Amino acid sequence: MSSDLTKVIERVLSDEQNVREASAPYVTEFPYDRDKEAQVTRREFCNFLFLTSSALLVSTAGFAGKAIYDAGSEVKFTPARIQGALDLKPGTALNFTYPDKEDTAILIRSEDGKYSAFGQKCTHLSCPVFYSKENKRLECPCHEGGFDAKTGTVLYGPPPRPLDMIELEVQNGEVFAVGRRVRGNES
Ligand code: FES
């Protein structure tokens, strides 16, 4: 046992002895059992520990539940026309923002002419992904993550979940972004 700890224990025992000696003359007038009192204190302390750990458990479960809910949530926003989508050549991509200016996204037109769109933030550490025409996939240059260009699912690397999906609708020959879906680990 370290000498510091020994000193602390000795001081506590000495304090306890001093209190007992000082209160001894009054014990008959004011019966007070210090041993029982110490037990109550321990019980109270255990109750306190139980309550705080229960509260921690409940709040942790709440946060976990919300994270699971958020991870699979789809949010509809005001539809926004994606400028330049019609002129996009198959096998190429363009950047846009949706729903707000800071929400960067990428629209891809695959070789078969179909559109798909995703949030541009890599789900690992938020680096912007780009479309590799050569490899026909979305790639993250930061830690070599790769995503499927049609589904946004993780192909390789450290990203833990697919890219956010931008829901698209084609109306009167124009391509609109209509919603954004945050996805959990779907593997
Ligand atoms: S930030 Fe994309 S792989 Fe790390």
C-alpha cells in the first residue's frame, strides 16, 4: 500500500476516533449510533449509484434508439430541379446541392441512361467522394473508400455505411431531387 494511502486511512480513523470521543458525554442524552448511521449512508450511497446508473442506461438506450431511427430515416424536402441533368452524358456525373446549399450531392448518369444521386460526404470521415468514370464507381480519396455508383453501398475501404441517397423524380423530362435518405449499415 502506498504511503500516501496509508496516511489518508490513518487520518480518517483518527478523525473518527476524535468524533466518538467528543460525542461520548452526550450519547445518553442524544442516543446516536454512528455504526448504524454509517450503514444508512452506505445504503443511501448504493441507492444513489443504482439511480444514476439506471438514468445513464435509459438515456444511452434513448440515444441508441434515436441513432437507429435516424440511420434509416428518409426526409422529404421541397423538390428542386437539378440543373444540367438532361445534358449529362451517360457515364458522367455532376455536382449539385440538396436540400440546402451546404448539402453537397452528386448526380450520376450510368451507361444505360439511368440517374442516381447521393450525398457527397463520405460516411467515414466526410471527405467528398467523386465519380470515377474509369472504374464506374464513387471513390473517396482520403482513405481509399469505394461505393457502388447505382446504389451507394460500400464496395471497399473503411466507410461504415452507404452514402446518403437522394431520391429523384423525372417530371416532364426534367430531373428533380425530392428527398434525402440517411442509411444505416445495410449489409
Ligand atoms: S473519409 Fe472516405 S474513406 Fe475515409
